[in-house]
Amino acid sequence: MRFLSETELTSRLSRCAPGVRVISSGNFAAPYRLLSILDRCLESYRLYMLNAQAGIPDRPGVALETSFVGPGMRSSPRLRYLPCRLSLVPRLFSTTITPDVVVVKTSAPRSGTVSLGIEVNILPAAIEAVRRRSGLVIAEVNPQMPYTHGDAVIPLDDIDYAIVADEPLPSPSAGTPDDTALSIGERVAARVADGSTLQLGIGAIPDAALHGLAGRHGLRIWSEMVSDGVLALERTGVLDPWAPVTASFLFGSAELYRWAHQNPRLHMLRTETTNDPSRIHAHDRMVSINTALQVDLYGQVNASRIGGRIHSGFGGQTDFIVGALHSRDGQAIIAVRSWHPRADCSTIVPMVEEPVTSFQPSAVVTEQGTAEIFGRPEAEQAAHLIDRAAHPRVREELWEEARALGLHPESARPGRTSAVLEGAETGPPRPSQTVSGPNR
């Protein structure tokens, strides 16, 4: 690895051919200074990142590519979405999205290595692929990046050039869970037994589930990401002290980053390892906790699209749902609000109109209750979703839609005085648009 000035790096990057493909660290580890230099040097190029945040280059001449859309790409007319399970993205680097340049943010050098720190993910595979093609690997070395272990460790010989950018890492605000999120989190936590292994997706509701786990013992973490909620479990003694905390990327507070630095408890692994369903299912009592935009009466889950437009992507949800369902005593839980506050509509719908992200989890949990899904006849699935998970104001309308779909609800529907409906909120049904999905 050779350190260059920005002027020297500009000179070298200016020799790149138009239209080169650049793969970059994503999430909250984007090498913004490197990307800015590169953007000044190249009139046209392709930029592939996962969950890109605001501030990345976006102009005519830049083709934005991703398999998981973040806010930095979501509204761009130059977005090119490549559907792919997160565990399989590394395969794309030797087939359809071969890289010419890889840019990463790393720790300061240590013992002939640097660490990818908070963002391992797809980057080891990208570095290997670009080196096979004799492309460039460039590092933005940040002394404030935690030095994490496992697949995060990269030999200096694998990096061609580097610049230094000593600045604080972004710390996204976790926010305070509202009463609805806490209610859902408590219901999810009640399903988690001592000794379970947890995977948590991105979002306030998976985070809220962690609040309800006080008093558990021997919990383990095997997840694509960890956040401050996992740190809280660690400090309260809920986690198994003999099992490593395993993840592929992390983001959160400065306190989380300090905890991660040189911590032997934390194993950062490449995504094709953490998200491999065969490795996930090897953990007994694996509990996968993810959220969604919509769930329909067939147990199909849309966590990717709104109104025909890509919002996020498959991410790791499909990987972990499959792995958890194959785990001994495992569960795949979709935790979601029954009513979408921004779109002002039900999240439980008759049939999703968007491409399906996953289907038939173990259960769907809302603030209304828990709908058991896996292993139930389809009419019973629908009945549970309507009477136990859907918002009361749309239940009657969902029953009408269920009949129209041939789910034979009358044969499966609990009686009106059943325990399922006791104490349930009642109210007049809303217009049909309330169950049709987020506003177009």
C-alpha cells in the first residue's frame, strides 16, 4: 500500500478509461473523500454500493448500481437496481458486475494490515475480484475507524494506494421507539427463549425487540448487522459470554464504535458467510427478526417496493428466513406495524401487488397481536392475519377480500366471541384503498 497525496491520486485516476465500474464501501462507511476525488477525475463511471447514504456522487455520467437501495440512491433517475440476495452478491463480481476499481474506508495500519472496521459485507469478495482483473484497490485510511477482526483484516499488499482522512465516523441517530414499536418489540421478545441465536434486520421495530430481552440468558448473535441494541444486551449480561458476536457490518453510536475497536468478542465476517442459509440453520433456536412494508393473506411479504418503485431490496431477509426456518426450533418473524403511519393504510393487505421479497415466515407480529403462519392451512393463515395482526378498522374488509380470493374464511374464521377477538378495537371499515398498499 502506497500513500499518495490527493494530487498524485488524481493524476493516477485520470488515466482510467471512461465507464469503469467502481465498487465502494456502503452503509455508514462510505469513503466520501475518495469518491469526491474519483468523481472529479472521471467523466463517466458506474458506482456500486449497498445502502448508500446521502452525499454520494449523483450527476449525469454516473450510473448508480446497487442490490440494496439506500437514501443516497433511492430518488435518483440514474439508479440501476440489481435484484439479488445479499449472500449471492459476491458471485456477481465474477459475472455481471465485474469491478475495475474498489474504494474502501479502513482503519490505520497495524502489523502489516488494515481493517475494514464497521463494513466488511461484500468488500473482501470485491477486492479479490478486482485483483484477479489487475484493477485498483484504493483505501481511505481513517485513524478513527475501529480495528475489527475476522474477515475485516486486509493485508497491506492487497491495497494499491491510500490517502488519509482523519474524521469522525457517521453515527446515525437510533431515535426513541414509540409505544407501538415497543409493543411489537415486547411481543417478539416473548417468543425468544434462553439460548436463542438472534438476527436483527434494519429498523426501529427490530431494535425495539431488543428492549424486551432483559432477563434472558445465553443469547447469541449471528446477524448481518449489529447496532447499539446488541451493545446494550452485552452490557446487561444477556449474551452468552463464550460465543462471539458475529456480524458483517455495524453502525450506530460512537460508543458502539469504541466497543468494536480491537474487541476479540466481535467477529466481522464476509456476507457470503454470515448470510449463508446453511450456516444460519446450523444454529439451534435461530430467531430471525425482520420488518416489511406489506404482508398479504397468503403470508407473502413485500419489504422491497412501494408503488412499483424499488425502495430497498432483498437484503438479507430471504437468506435469514430460509436459514431460520431450517434451524432446529428456529423462527422467522416478520415484525411490522398494523397501520402504515406515513402512507395511512393497512400493512396487512389481501394480496401484495409488488414483487414478493419473502413468504411464509413463522409468524407475523404487530401491535395488535401475533399471527401464526408456518404450517397452517392457507385459510387459517388468512384468519390469523386478519383477526390477530391486522388493524381492527380494516378487518371486515379483509374478510370480504379473503372470500373473494377463495380462502374459505367461514370455515376457518374464529367465532365473533372467540378469545382472538375479545377486547379488540372495533370501528367502521375504511374505504378499500386502505388495504391496497402504500399510496401511489
